[in-house]
Amino acid sequence: MTASDCLTPEGYSPRLAEARLERALAAAPMVLIEGPKGCGKTWLGLSRSRSKMMLAEDPNALSAARTITREALLDGGRPRLVDEWQRAPEVWDAARGISDLDGAVGKFIFTGSYSRADAVTRHSGAGRLMRIRLRPMSLHELGHATGEVSIAGLLAGEAYSVLAPPIDAQRLAEFVCVGGWPRHIGLSAEASQDLLVSYLDESARVDVPTETGSSHDPVKVRRLLGSIARNVSTTASQALLARDTAGDGARLNHQTVSRYLDALERLFILDDVPAWSPHMMSGRPARQSPKRHLADPSLAAAALGVGPDRLARDMRSLGLLFESLAMRDLRVYCDAGDIAVFHHQDHRGGEIDAVLEARDGRWIAVEAKLGGNEDMLDEAAAKLLAVSRRIDVSRRSPPTAHLIVTAFGTSAYRRPDGVTVAPLTALGP
């Protein structure tokens, strides 16, 4: 299939997820692209589709989908895109039936911005379905990072010595506040933040009640989003988030926080990083808190009501949001290579900001560091090496690489102690 055969929209920016989508279409009859609203799911799907059914945009298509027949669903070239399929779950059953007719692959691409129908897809998608999680665009996809320092290359033991585009605090704050949303390309930080504030308001007012299926208070949802933003890049517990909301009014109770967090996760707005187990059969990660992240650091900035000028003057807040920005990019790069992303805290309180683990067990220990002077790098390297040395290598191989991701550095290189230092603007898949 060539690009000219597909429905690629004008202005579409290539995504790293395209390769994953092509592999999925070559392996399964149904592919589901999931992710937060506005991250580019529909455009990615159209870039590999020959026909479409747009349930979010076309009322006639939505009405037809609710009484869909297999014949009607087959009316179009394949792959056939079904956009926001969960608005008419009947279409899923029809597609499942079509998928069972023969052994052909690459029949349907579904997109969805919330996972209310997970029970349906888990039950009826077994053996027919492959899922792709799409996140907002990375700095590399946006053209702000060279990609010369490859995550796959680091896993293979490669060393790098390259230059990277320099940025300062103001530019970094702009990256954070604009985010990786395809429709924000070319917009000012102010315009982007206006859109993102509206995004959060609409999510609190409309989308969360759709997910919870119960009464809600949009003001309380926004307060919880503010609490998550204040605790981004930390392992804040639900109890801590509940206590933190008291600063904005009456404290939310634990049950309300739990229900809203579940809804935000199902909407892909909340994108926590799970804890890592160095040993496959250990149950310890299940008892550890995840690291709190939103789908994009720009959502945290919008929830806090801060723009780039103010953020650039607050190094502590900028540091936490830089870690969230780095985590977004690392996850995009790792998604492209089927690499899992975790965080790690050991029994002594030592921490690894990100553990990047390949299926074959190779892994990279990552520290995100806003500053890049030698004293800071020495401290970060010593911390990273100390924590990774406490891993029991009789049950788990040592890391293939130690990586410090910096904000303001201008070069990537390997230190004498073996730790790689790389600016975020040099990273890629």
C-alpha cells in the first residue's frame, strides 16, 4: 500500500507510531489506536486507511452505525477507519464478525479517546485485535530534537558524541506549555494554553461524567487535576492528592479521588508511570505507587495556570515539568521499539527516574536533570550508579546503559564512569 492509496490529510506530520501501525495491520484483522483527544489518532489512522466511517463528525454515520450490518461496514476499501468507535459499540460486533470470515489481516483501524468499552474489546478482540497507544508528539517528531542519540542504540551498547540544539529556560518553558499536540503546531504558547484550559474544562464538565457514569462536580475534577499537576513527576498517593485538594476548598474524599483518577486514566489524560520490578516474579511493584504524569506536560501547566514567562523563573516547577516532558518523549521513543517504561525506588530510598526495559531483558537506567553543570552531573551519575549497583545481578543483568537526560546541555557524550549524558534535544528512537 502506497501513501497515494490512503486518505492522509493535508498537513499531516509523520509519526513514529506509523511503523507500529503497519506491523499491526500485517498481523491482525483489527487494530485499535487509543490515546487522549487531540493527540492525532484519527490522522494517523487515515494515513494508513483507504476508507472511513467518522462517527464523531458525521451524525448520519453515527445513526447508521447503530444499526450497522456487515455488508454496510464492508462498503469501502481496506483498511477501513472507524473513528471514535465507542460512540456506537454495535460497529465493533459487526467488525468482529467480518474478521472471523477469513484469515485476512489489516481490515479495520478503530480509534478511541476513552476506554469505557474495555470489557467489550478484551472479550471479543482476543486473537483478532492489536492495540496501539498513541501519545502527543515528541520533540523529535516536532522537529526540535535531532534524534542522533538513539534509545535503541543505547540498548545495543552504542556510545555517542554529538552536538545538540541549545535551548534556555524560556525556550524549554515554551516547549512545556505548547505541548506535543498536532493542532498546536505553529501556535503561540498563549494560544496553546487557552486551548488546553478549555480542554481540561470540557473534560471535567463532559468527559469525566461520561466515564464515571455517576454524579460529579466539574469544579472538584479541576481541583484534582490541579493537585496532580502540583505533584507531577512524584509518587503522590491518592491520600496525598486528596489532602492537597483542601487548599482549593473542601477536601475531596478518598472515594471521590479514586473514582475521578480512574476516569482520567480511561480518558488517557492521566498517564502514570508504573513501578518496576527488577525480578520477573516479584509482587513488590504492585505495592508501590506509580509516578504521576499527565498525557502531556502542557496539561499540567494549564492546570496550574502558568505560562512560559512565569514557569521559566521558577526552577523547581520547571524541573518537575521538564522531567514530565522527558518522560513523554522517552515513552514515545520506547513505544516505537516495543520498550516498556517504568520508574524504580529501592528499599534504601534510592530512585531511578525511568527504567527502559526491552522484551529480552536489556534495560537502561535514566535520570532527568534540569541543570547540566559538572557538579550536578557528578551527583546525578553517582546516584544512578549507586542505585543500579544494588540490583541483584544474579537474577537480573546490569543495565546496558546509564543515561542522564539534561535540559540545557549542548552535547551528548559518555563520561569516564560510563554514564551517557544527552540533552533532550538530541534524543530519538
